[in-house]
Amino acid sequence: MLYVYGMTVSPEVIYIIRHAEKPLKPPSSGVNFEGGQNEHSLLPRGWQRSGALAALFHPDFGPLRAGLRTPTVLVAPSWGHPGKTAAHRAYQTIQGLSEQLGLPIASEFAQGQEQQLASSLVRSCSGVVLICWEHSHIPVIASSLPVVSRTAIPRKWPGDRYDVIWSFTLVPEPGPARYTFGQIPQQLLPGDAGTVIPADVDEPEHHAGRHEHHKG
């Protein structure tokens, strides 16, 4: 935890992304880092997005896109054992960026502990945080962050969207930390949309992505 004149320094920016593309349902399977089949791993297109995200956020690949900064903290959910955590999609999605930046991926909180994660980040982190998480739990993280009043944040993340960055920027003023909210389309792979997720989005109950939290 950092202090300036006796005050806690909160992250200047918090980015949240969904993990990259996954198999929609069994028996389709993803592939792990070594190329073996694994139901918890990314599809080949997901690995392509992982590599594209590493280039997007890394300054060595050229000027950063407007509105983006290079992360200093990387976060993915824990699945207990470190080896099991590393075999899941959220970790894999930012694995390339982790290696390029030489930053470890912090996995102190599991899915279902989103409120604790948000509180811990605001209290004990600084710099630029990038969180990669499962889509149905992302709105819980977002709603647990201290945002300015009357901020409209989508209540659900659609199951077919892998291509958006949610951005929370610290308001530079005295007092408790407060963040403004924005969205940035990734536009990294063919087929990525140039639109953001509307605040009134509602996902059909039958959508395949609804049950993703059972798989990670």
C-alpha cells in the first residue's frame, strides 16, 4: 500500500476485460499453451486475441491507442492451485502480456469474490490495473468500484462479446477515491465490433454464455 502525505494512493486506472474466445459447449474443446486439448482453455482465436492484447497494451509495439495506458498490475481469478489457475482462460488471455511486460498475474481472489477484489484493489493498489475475468461476473466488479454519482454501467456482459475494454479512471480530487466509467472497443481481430455494450443490455436466458461461470 502506498501513501502520499498520509493518504492512500488508489489505482489511477482500472481496466476490465473478458477472457478471450472459448468453446461454446462440449464436446468442443480449447487448447492449452502446449497445444493439448483442455475444456477450460481458449480456442485458437482466443490465443490470437491474447497475442493482440499483448501488443495493444505494450509500448514496444508502437504508440498506445488513445485512452489506453500500459498496465502495472495484472489480475485474473484464482482456481486454487497455481497450475490449475494458469490453465484457465482468464489467465491465458493475459499470459502473453504478462510475459512481455515481465509482470506476474495476481490471482488472490476467486470467482464469487468480486466485491472483495474491488475493495482490495482500491485500498491497496496503485498505477494501472488490468483485470481479466469471466463475463457474467464482470458487472459485479464494476458495481463494486466507487464511481461518480449517476454513472450508468451495463448490468450484464453479453455472452457473444469478447472485444470490449471497460475503463475506470480515477477522478483527481481530494477525498475518497471515485472513478469515471468508459468503454473502448478492442477492434483487434476480424469481426470485432466498433460498438460498446449499452447500459440497458439484457441477455437472453438461453444464451450459451450464460452458464460459462460453471466452467471458468
